[in-house]
Amino acid sequence: MEALSSKQAQVLKFLIDFNAENGFPPTIRELCDYFGFKSLNTAHFHLRSLEKKGYIQVHPGKGRGITLPGARPLSERQIPVVGRVAAGMPILAVENIEEFLGIDRRFFGAEECFAVQVKGDSMVDAHIQDEDYVIIKIQDQAQNGDIVAALIEDDVTLKYFYRTRKQIRLKSANPGYPMLIFKKGDPRSFRILGVMAGLVRKR
């Protein structure tokens, strides 16, 4: 693609940022308001220049008729909330997803992530309350002291993670709950789904 002028680069950045934040492109009027263009023709000129150079597609007659190739709609970037995990299914299989949080997953710096809704007070001393949503970055390894989402049989649980040579311990952040201990040969299935990357409290 052809190089952009300084103003064209600024306009393209605005289009990308606006689309990423809202899930749809700006109108011509919103473009004019942002840059202080006094004429709609000025905005159309820059859009036609970007289209000619292959950076966008313009669809005349549509209120938000700008397409950014490769841009993903907000709905595809929302964070899925996972409940029980069906046996043998990937974490983010449709069968495991209960709802979506209307938050761009990149806000937490984790492109591959999901959320679990906390039920109960087992992590209350970590300031994680009942009905909070904990954002989990998908990975299968963790460091001692990390808060992890672990899959035990087909249930997802949130606990502190500790590993020694002989066992794995999952500890609650509430002394009223017993520690879960897994030793080699334990009949229960266990794996790490990911590590806590953030928290959302809706109330």
C-alpha cells in the first residue's frame, strides 16, 4: 500500500481507534467534529484518499459506510463467561459459554481470555466477592501464588496455586475452606485453564 501523509495517518488512526472502542466506524459528521473540519467535503477527500491507497473501503449512502479491512466487530472481542466445561471440549466451546461481558478483552492485555463468575466467598480475602467476574488469561502453566482457574472434573474453580515436587495445592482465600491437594495418581482429573488477569464488579 502507498505511504500516507501525516493528516491521512491521523484520520486512519482515528477510524481504527473509534471502531475498536465502539464496534462500528464513525459517521462523516463525527469525523469532522473530531478534526474540526468545516466542510464535509474535506472529510470525504481524506476518506477517498485512504480508499484509493487501499486502507479502507467507503460505501456511499450509508451513515457509517466505512469498512476497515481486518477490523473485528466488538461482539467478537467481548469476553466469554465460562461455566461448567463439557468433557473433551475446548474451554471456549459454545457449550461452555454462558454469556459475554461487554468489555473489549484487550483492556486486560489478554487477547486469549475468558471470565468466570464467582459463586460464594471462598476468595473473599483476595478481595474477590460473590458474583464478581474474574478475567482469566488462557495458559496451562502458573507460578506459585498465582490465582488460577482450574478445571477439576468438569467444574471450574478459582484458587491460589502452589506446586511442589510431590503435589499441587489449591488454596482458598478464606480460612473456612479446606485446601485441595492433588498428588501423582490422583483419580480426579485436573488442569490449569489460566491465570487471573483482572476483575469486573458490576454492582
